[in-house]
Amino acid sequence: MRARFGSEGDSVEAQVTGRVGGQRRSPVRPAPAAVVGFVYLLPFEGIFSAVVKGSERWLPGQVLSAVSEGGTGSVTFSHALATATAYTVIAAAAGAVLFAQRDVTA
């Protein structure tokens, strides 16, 4: 590309190959936050709630399950809804703080 378009051709080629390469690699390498979330929710939370008595009232996955089921034997619907709402507010506030600290104006 350099012979035909000069240095601008190199820039275009780098952008195109970088974008195509990034799209090709992205399904293979999931985001670290997604991996941590799946590792936490799938095995850890189930094992932890079975071992530690009363923890299903506070674990996020168990609380959301209780909300979707309309309450369980150990977690009432109102408690599950209040806890899930508190977790959502905390996560939204943390996200807002992190977003405000990032330079996204460029």
C-alpha cells in the first residue's frame, strides 16, 4: 500500500488489519469481568450457600433467584427485592464513579 498511497496507505492498512484481527480474536477471549462473574455465580455461590447457613439471604445470585420465584422458603420476596435493589444502586453508583474518572471526551 505504501507504493500506491504513501504513508497514508500504511495507516489505513494498520487500521483495517487491526480491526479485522480484533474482531477475529474477541470471541475467543471473553472479557475478564464476564469470566469472573461466571466463576462466581456458577460454582462458588451454589457451594457457598450450601455450606454456610443463612447466606442465601445475601448472595446476589440467590437473591435474584428469590425475586424471580416470588420468594423462597428462606428468603421472602420483599427482603429479596430490597436486597436486589440495594445491590443495583451500589453497582450503579460504582459504575458512575468509575465512568466519571475515565477520559471519554476524546
